[in-house]
Amino acid sequence: MKICFPVAILCLIAWPALAAEPIDKAALACWPQWRGPLASGVAPQADPPLIWSATNNVRWKVKIPGAGTATPILWENKLFILTAVPTGRKLDPAEAVARKAALATLPSGGTREVSANVNPPQDYFRFMVLCLDRQTGRTLWERIACEEAPHEGHHRDHGYASASPVTDGKHLVVSFGSRGLYCYDMAGGLVWKKDLGKLFTRKSFGEGSSPALHGDTVVLVRDHEEEDVLLAFDKKDGRELWRARRDEPTAWSTPLVFEQDGQTQVVVAAASGLRGYDLRDGRDHQRKANVPERPHRRTLL
């Protein structure tokens, strides 16, 4: 999957030089999002070292405070990573008991099974954005997006900082899921933030959908055990552009945005399959083509 706990970052001496051609050619030499500039996980013209170890072909190594499974992203000389850092502050014992008892109940009145592998949170965390120097690993800046005690737990192989950030070299968009969506400039200044409400995931396994950024549009999918939605925001001011209702069980996919035949589509994977939406207005391409839609059914465990 992604990196496991404890979290550390390694910098290889020969960082990949990427070669396929995204719309923003400046992104070609960077790793600006989950799975790289083409969201494919492929660097066609990369030339990384083929042999490395804890000491061989490693320029620097830095321990990251806290924990998370977000992957680092890179723009020019700046590397960005998210983490959730325990503060040492505990929930009031009565509140902790009440939260544990409420985990199986959904706000809509439904219920869900909570995995035995999931421990309900009892601690407050600082949800942080770190910017490191690519050449040295030195921390250039760090920001606390918020400090909060999560309302539900996460899978033992997961974390509270699991969505990867995305950047276009001017904006850095960060999702902490139930803790909000944030946009920073490259110097760490907060441009805008959005409180999108809490997610209630299957078996309380936690959250992990990364935002996508295409042109001026930020796209974020929220598939969970309550009302699902695909959202689009203006990257400059956070204004909501549109929302498309979905009906899926919990999923953790990241939207894929691409252009074909003059149309820009947002493709989202989920339990029932792939679905494409028009980036301009969020309309479902299946519905636009008058194709009968297969009914969805949510099962609450």
C-alpha cells in the first residue's frame, strides 16, 4: 500500500525525471499528486538508482513526527507530506465511553458493524502539513490544519493522515477528510479551508480519498455509509462549483481527471464500477447519454 509506521522519508540521489506529457508541462519534472503527474504510477523516462539500502544511494533520511499513510509529493525543490501527531491530550473518559458506544450508530438512524481490529480514538491529534527541502530534508515550514479528537477509528494498517496532497506549483490542496479540506500557497499561507462534515466509513476503517486538481478545479469524492457526493471547488477561493450525488458503499478511491475528444471527465471507481462525470458541471455521462442507470442499493452492516 503506502508507507507504514513509523513514518520516515528517504530521498534517493537520482530522483525520477518524469516524461509523459501532462497538460501542465511543468508538472512533468515533479511528482505533484498521488501516483505521479499522470496519476499512473509510471515515470517513463526516470533514471533512479537500481540498488539502494539504508546507506547506499540515499542522500538524506528524516523521521516524520506522528503517523500517517499519505504519500509525499514533490514540486521543484519542495516536498510535502501530511501527518497526524498525538498531542498527549486525552478525551474525557465519559466522552470516550460515549463515543465508543455510538460508533455502530449512523446519524441517519442506520447501523454499521465496527471491526474488532479498530480501536476507537481516545486522543487529540494535530493534523499537520510539512514542507521539506528536497536537497537536504530540512523542514522549510509546517502548519497545523486543526487539532481534534477523531470521531471514529481506523484500520490497524491505516492512519488519520492518509490522503495525499496535490499541487500545481502555486496551490497546495490537502484533505484531512472529516477534519476538512485546505488550500495553502507554496510558502505555507492558508488560502482557504472548507468544513465538509464527518465521514462514517465501513466498519470504521477510516478515510483516505485524495483530492484531484485539474486546471482551476479541485475534485474530491466522499463515498461512505451516509450520503455520498462528488464535489468540485474553485482552487483560487474554495467556492463550491458543483456537487454530484452518488450512492455507493464506502470507497477510498481518488478521482482521475483526463481529457478525451475535447471533453474533460472525472472518473471515480467504486464498488459498483467506474463512473464518469463532466468536469464542467458534474453531470453523470451515463445519464447524459440516456443510458438506463442500474439501481444502487446500500447495505448497512
